[in-house]
Amino acid sequence: MVHASARSEDIRAEVADLLGVDVDAVQPGSNLVGQGLDSIRIMTLAGRWRRQGIAVDFATLAETPTIEAWARLVSSGGNGAEQQTFPEGSGDAERSGEHEPFSLAPMQHAMWVGRHENQQLGGVAGHLYVEFDGGPIDAQRLRAAAAALARRHPMLRVQFLPDGTQRITPADQSGDFPVGVEDLRSLSAAEVERRLAAIRDAKSHQQLDGAVFELAVTLLPGNRSRLHVDLDMQAADAMSYRTLMADLAALYRGRDLPELRYTYRRYRHAIEGQDTGPQPARENARAWWAQRLAELPDPPALPSTGGRGSNWSTRRWHWLDPETRDALFARAQARGITPAMALAAGFANTLARWSTTSRFLLNVPLFGRQPVHPDVDSLVGDFTSSLLLDVDLAGADTAIARAQVVQDSMRTAAAHSAYPGLSVLRDLSRHRGTQVLAPVVFTSALGLGELFSRDVTDQFGTPEWIISQGPQVLLDAQVTEFDGGILVNWDVREGIFPPGVVEAMFAHHIDELLRLASADDAWDAPGRAALPEAQRAVRAAANARTAEPSGEALHDGFFRQAERQPDAPAVFASTGDLSYAQLRDQALAVAAALRAAGIAAGDTVAVMGPKTAEQIPALLGILSVGGVYLPIGVDQPRDRAQRILEFGGVSLALVCGERRLSVPVNEVVLAEVLRDAPARAENSCARVDPAELAYVLFTSGSTGEPKGVEVTHDAAMNTVEFIGRHFEIGPADRCLALSTLEGDISVMDVFVTLRTGGAVVVVDETQRRDPDAWARLIDTHRVTVLHFMPGWLEMLIEVGAGRLSSVRVIPTGGDWVRPEVVRRLQAEAPNLRFAGLGGATETPVHNTIFEVTEAIPEAWTALPFGVPLPNNACRVVDDTGADCPDWVPGEFWVSGRGIARGYRGRPDLTAERFVEHDGRIWYRTGDLVRYWPDGILEFVGRADHRVKISGYRVELGEIETALRRVPGVRTAVAALIAVSGESDVLAAQVCTDATSLTAERIRQSLGNLVPAHMVPRDITVVERIGFTDAGKLDRRAVTRELEAAVSRSQRPGHRAPSTPLESALVMIVCDLLARENVGVDDDFFALGGDSVLATQAVARIRAWLDAPDVMVADIFANRTVSALATVLNAAEDEPGRLDQVAELYLEVIGMDAESVLAASHESTKL
């Protein structure tokens, strides 16, 4: 024992004992981490010394890890901590209650709650399954050894009771310990493998019912055996498992083991006795965590299928041989990093690589037993606690920097470990008003010795298969000493991660560990590791598609077609049709008028007025003199139009149509130009360099000021040429031009069509909001091409039945494309080629394509972006600018021929959005996109749609995608609504196909797809969600409607109980939550409830309201008093009985102590 007056020799001896070396091997002035001391052992020392009354903590010891520094620390702070004492109790007195129920340890309770299916990531038992492959096993001897083991360790006879307690079955009542035996010795090798696989499938993920430990033996050919060991980890933790297997091996050999004079139940009693007394260290730690609740991060945001996943786990493993282990640990220790933290940092780096954020919460289990009795280390039970590490790798650009971050985080958390991680999670759940999990776990068993002792492997063979799983765990990374090296295991919940993700993550993790073990410079190499080679190859191939540019300007193709087929139709319009020759003459007349007005090459000319066929010759005329067109529609407010004219540097405005905006600008009225034009204008087109500007389109800016996107001829032509070539558009095609000129789809309507010799069918201003008019025009003119936004297609399909058969090409994009719309259009137009395209005004019109060539999978909620157009390249990058691995969302970057020049008059914004990387310019789209393994890009949402909900960072697009996966939901828009004086409210507007689909049913279905914090509190079901004139979902209008709906829902407020049962339940809840005036519709968990309080509520409801069948699961499934009361009454055979019991309960609660005592005496007399 070390005392406050300890000399360095005493501490040196204790450290040597921990390290298992001679005292002479521990140098007093040397860094103990470099001598092999790791985090686990430092924490062991800190805990041991604090219990002896020495005021030290892990962080302080870890900062100065030398014998000399520790000796000074111990001698100077020896009286700063209260020595912990534990109730000993006499053996007989304690054993007399050994079979009475006792409470679950915190980790046991978490596992017990997590077994319930209605829990997030629940429905799973804490379970460890191991197969040993070895020589012959005597089944009878094994049964005897197992029976002796169960007598020795009472926790092998434990029962977990429905009220959240546990009870030990007396040994004389537990019966024989069964050991199953199956004989496969007569089977062929193939039959043996099939049967072993079937046994493994049956056993490896079972929830043991009644038993907590199960043994089975399979007899194999060649005088061999396979031992199957199943453990419910609610009864025994990983350290206890080692004890169990070591004791089983010893008993099987016939060895006598010393009697245990202490039990796990007594241990729990001692710990709980300590918990009831003053605990300044715990209170200080609790206060420290409380100050940080608001800033604690989320768990790693790893790629997800969006599903609940299965109840199975799979294991990935790699064994680091002794030489690799020694090299890795030596290089870590030389840099002051403990081996455990080196491994943890490697894991954290992999998480950061696949997470959408570099800062996250990591769950670290701790194995610690309080030395309350000499036999404690030989007991079996759950002794684990946990730490929550706030890991922030942002800016940690090297392996050594990351290791230091993780190690510092570990030290900080460990210094406040007196308040355990489970308690922090419960507090965080109360703070956020929703259940918070830490489902990504790093478990280090370094310093605990070999996973299986030599005696175990000698008796039962080598471990052939190991798998563990736990409730509310996605990924458990474990490192343990095995066969002289280090075994790195990942146990992963199946069905949560998309295909290939875990394999790529694990390979990245192991590659980094091997790299750090083999080279010193790997620790200081900057930057993140490159993508897996297979992923790089797929993306390189997708980005390598090229097509030879034509070298033409946007208008050149039209004038060539006018020479080739002058009499062919070019424009169909309500104001009159035009042939190519007529359209050419009008365009040249416009060009002449512009020259006469002083317009020269490079000047910007506004095209103002309503949508009309006149706009087509206006565009062609402007371009033919080398000008730049800038459209301004009649819907623009006068003030905004004025600002666009100013920002755009407009020299002149061409006014088309009869309506105009009253703004101060020099004008040329197109109708007058065309009226006075000569019958045959002279072809005087200027030769325009494709690198020059063609148009400027103004879009909404985030600052409220419009921003003008400058697009060159060549950039636009990349898309124009591709669409014409890919869809084989030609003279027989007719394109319905619906978009206004302010929408960049108009570039496709006009220039793809006229370049290839087709005809433009103009939708004029009076028709552009009337989908029935669109359908009539399609039918009348046998339209073949629709450059439509998804919203326009939604509107068209509702009215266009029977009138769309001529359509053969639909390229669409700019918003979610619902598969059902595609299917309906394919049914209407049998020869349809349909493609979804990604795009932005800054990447003229389109930058990617996904053409539908086969049946769309039913699971898809929207079409993906697809692959880059030829001459374009795409990246998906994280917040450091590194490429995101497959399935990881990041910002979408586009480079190549098809990007804009920048923003007019905004060099600052241009520099921000158009960035240089690897010698080329990339446009940062602001779209959130992820790669699929086949190189397909999927749109996820917008970066500016990321919001914070209950402390979680969430993509609204992810919520909308999940809502669309609910059967019957067509479209959904989610928004975060600000509420004065309260937390923001997540709300959604949902359009459904089924009239019976209510908001509550949608909410319940969504709860099976996403965590609770992603389920909108307010869901409004509507018949239709509107679209903007640009064909996109009208999110602003939806947000206004949701604001009104949330405001209305806030007004009703508190609803008081209306029955005795509801009143009694409210009183119980108020007492547990220390709140007043809980309403019957208030969410128990949103008010601060958690699994522990839910268990206490169940105990009180059973005892006080005579409802013995109520379960904790009932509270998780029915989170309000109203809902729980309904469930309780429905389970009753005698209607009204619970209300009668509740009345008595309320009457007793209302009495003072004397009244209760008097009533008790009267009851006794009766």
C-alpha cells in the first residue's frame, strides 16, 4: 500500500508490480509511458490511491508520468481526499439475504432496457459467443465442471426480473447444469462444415432465456471437438468471462479452487452503501459534466442505410503479431502516447474519415473493481462503467497530433470519471429532451493479460470464432492481448451500414496501424490517408469521360440550320409560327438595332418582359453581335429589378411583349424592331470566341442581394452539345419551352433545339402556370422533348393522361425526382427516355446524368444525380477539402469545361465558391452529395439545410428522405421552426397518397426508420405541396404554413388529467421528475425521463396501482400519461378497476402521517 508519506521506492515497487517487471527495470526519472505503463494501469493506480485517501487523479498522473513526480505529488497531496470505506458485514448475516432481489448495476440496467425492441438500436442482448477448436472433450467431466462452476459463481444462477431487479437462484434449486452434445464424427467434411455453420447461426446471436451461461460440445472427426460457449453479458462482463473460462478449465482438469467468501450481491450492496454517503468527487465531476452538456458533440455521423438494422452483429478482426505490436507500441511510447491511446487514435481517425464531422462522442468502457474484499478480483458479475470522450480531430493533421488529442481527451474525461458515462448520457438526454446514445465504442483490454489463459487453450483448444454484441451499439472496436500479439476486433450491427462501408473502414484502420508500426515518419505525415484504391479507380474512370468541343458559340448551330433548312419550322407560338429563315431574319434585325444603339461585343443587354416567343430572336440577336444577355422577368419586384440592372452593368434593355417594368434604363422595344425590319436582313453575325460570355443569370443570394452568374458560350455548350448528342435530338423533335429565361433550363429549350434543327413550342405568359395548357400543347404539336423541372412534371402528370404519348425525352433535375412520377410518365409515353440530372446555374444547367434504363428499385425515394457529363469532373469533399469515401456525404464540387466564370462584380464571392485544387478550378455547389461504390452520385440535401435538433446536427434532406420511405407518403418538406422563448420545433408537411394516413401513423412509422430526435414533433398532412414558378418545391411557402401550424399547436398547452388513473400517474411522474403540473399529453422523456426513471415508475405503478403486468417497454412505447393510461385500462379484465385503485391511492397520498397510521390500525382491527 502507498501512503501519503510514501517514498519513490514504494511507488516504484507498485508500478513494477503493475507492469509485471522487476523493480530495477523501472527507472525513477524516466517516462513511465515509455516503459510500458498504459492508460488502464494509470487509472488503476489513481483509483487505488484515492480510495486510500490520497488526492490524485488520472489526468494529473498522466501529465507527469515519472516515479519522482508521482512521489512529490503523493507527499504533497496526501491528505486531500477522504479515504473510502465500505460496509463489510458478517458472512452469515450477509448470506442470509443472498437470494433476495437486488438492484441492477448501471451497465446491467442499460443492457436490460436495451433488450426491448422498442428501444433505439434495441432488441439485442449483451451477448458473447466463442467457439474453441481442440482435441477430445469428455462431456461428462465438462458437465461436472460446469455444475461446480455454477455453484462457485452465483451470477451463473441469476434471474433478471420484470421489475428491473435480479435474484440469485439457490444452488440446490438450480438443477443440473446442462451441456448439449452433438456427434458429427460420421459425417463428411462438407457436411460437418454445414452443420457447424448452422449451429453457429443458431447460437451466436440468441437471447438466452432463463440461462445466462450455456455450453455445448460438438464431436468432430479425427478425435477432435468444438466447444461452444454462450454468455449473457448482463450477468458477467469481459473480465468475468476470463475468470469463468479459467475456472472452468481448472475444474475440468480436476483442480480444487479456493472457496470464495464474497459474492457479487454483497459487492453491489457495498457500492450502493458508498453511494448513499457524501461523495464530493462524484459531485464535483457531475458539476463539471453539467457545465459541458450543451456543447457535447453527437456520436460519429457514419454512413447509414436509414434502416433499423438487424439484431445480428458480424465481426472483422486482424491480429497484430508480436513484432508489429512491439514496434507500434515502442514508437507510440517514444512520443509519450500510451499503447491504448495509439490504438484509440487510429480508430478515431477512421471514424473521422467516414463521419460527416470530425468532432464526435466516443464511448469507452472501463473495467474497475473496488477493493472492498480480497476475493473481489475472483468474482463474476458486471463491474464495468464508461467514459465519454469528446474527440475533436479538426485541425489534427498528423497521426501524432490525433493521438495527442485523443489522449488529452481521455485524461480530461478520466479526471471526472467519478460521474460515469451512463449518467452523463442520461443527463444529456434530459438536456436535449430526447434519448441520446453513444453507440460507437472503443474497448481496450490492454494490460489485462491474455484473452484466454494457456490453461484454457490447453483444455479446450484455440478460439475458432468470437462474436459479441450489445444493445444500443452500432460498432464496438475492441483491442485485447492475444497469442503474444494484439487482436483488433470490430463487432458491427448488421444492416445499419451500406455495403462495403465497414470493410473499407476496417481496412483503413489496420493499414494505418501497420504504417505507424513500420515507419517513424508516418507519425508526422500531414493530411488524411488517400481513398481506398478501388474507390479512386471508379471515380477516376467516371471523371475521365470526354467529348471533343465543337468550338462553336451558342447561336452558331441555329444559323447553320437556317442555311440548311430555311423553311423548316423553328418556333410554334400563340402569336404566330416561325420558320428557320423567318427566325433568322428577326434575329438579324435585332442585331442591327443593337448595333445602331451602340451595343458592341461584350456589352450586356437585358431582356425584359413577359414570357413570349419574341424572346427567342432577342437572344439570338444579342449573341450574334457578341453581346451578353441578362433576363429580367415581369415577376421581379421593381426594386430588385433595379438592383439587377445596376449589378449587371446593363447597357441597354430589349423589351419583349406588352408588359414592362418601370425602371430607368435605355430601352429598345422588340415589337418595333420587328415591325420595321426589312424582309430579308443581311447576315452580319460577328464571330464570337466560345470563351467569351454568353449570358448572366441572377439567382438569390444568401445575403439577400441577387448574385449574377457569368456563363461563357463554351461552358453552356458543354451541356448543350451533350444533351443533343446523347438523346439524338434532331429536326423531327419538338421541345415545349416552359421555363422563363431567368431559369437556366431555357438555355436547353432554345439552343439544344435550334442547334439540332428541331422546333420550339413556346408556352407564353398566360399559359406557363397552367399544366392543362401544357398538356394541350404537347398533344397538339406532338411534343417529343420536355426540359422540365421535377415540380412541373408532378403537375403535368396529374392532368396529362392520354396526351403525353409523343414525348420521348425528358431530362430533369434541380430537385428531388420521385420514382413514382417516372413510372407514371413511362406508362403514358412508351418510348420515353428519362434522365435525372444534377445541376446548378454555375455549372450551366446540368453537370451529371442518371438515365433510367431499367426498373427503378422500390426502395429508392428519389433518383440519384448519376455520373459527370463528359469534360466535367466531380468531387465530394469533407470540411478539410479531402475526398469523402463512398457513402459519406460531403460538399459537391464540379470542375471542367462546364462551369461558370464567376459572379459579376463579386470577386470575393467568386473566390469563395470557385476554388483552386490540384491545378484546376472547382465550383463548390453547396449541395450535399455522396458517392455510391459504382461511381453514381446521390443527392442528399443542401449544406444550408443542416440544422441542430436537440443538440444533434441533422440534414433536413435526410428527414425528408425517411418520410418518403413511409408507405403512402408522396412528398415531404421538413423545417426547423423557431418558437419564442422555447426550443426550436422540428416540423414537416407531408403529401400522401392514402387518405387514411394520419400524422400519428406517419410519426410511428418514421420512428422505425430514424432516431427519436429526427421525428418531427409537428406533422401536417396536406393534399398537395406547392411548387415555385421555377418548378421546385416551394419551401418558403411550406415553412410559413408550418410556422402557423406550430403556433396553433402551442396554444392549447397543458391538459390536466380527467380520470383518477391519469391523476395517479401524473402524481407518480411529477414525483419522479421533480416537476409540477405535468400534463397528460407531455412526453415523459422530453420532460427529463430516462430508462432508470422509467424503471422506477414501473415499480411504483405495480406496487401502488396494483398493475403487476406493466412493463418498462410500455412506458417507452406510450410516452405520455394519457397513452399509458389507455394501455393499462385495455389490459384490464374488469373495467374501471384501476380507477378505483387510483382513487384509494390518491386518498392515501392526501392524508397526513397520523391519518395513515390511524387507518392502518382500523384495518388491522377489521
